[in-house]
Amino acid sequence: MLIKLIWILLVNMIMLEFDIAFIVNPQEHISVFSGT
């Protein structure tokens, strides 16, 4: 149970970091996903 909770928190933090990166610099974020 505790490990599952930590895992959910970790995933949420990673997703939040991606969201922040996308807001701050969408162009760079898109280039990372397109592989250019």
C-alpha cells in the first residue's frame, strides 16, 4: 500500500515536471518528442 502511494506520488511529480517544462518552453518540449 505504502509503496503504491509513493509510486503514485513519484509519477505525479514526473508528470508535473513535464507540464512545467511544456509551459516554460513548448518548442523544446515538442522537439524532444518528435526526435529532432
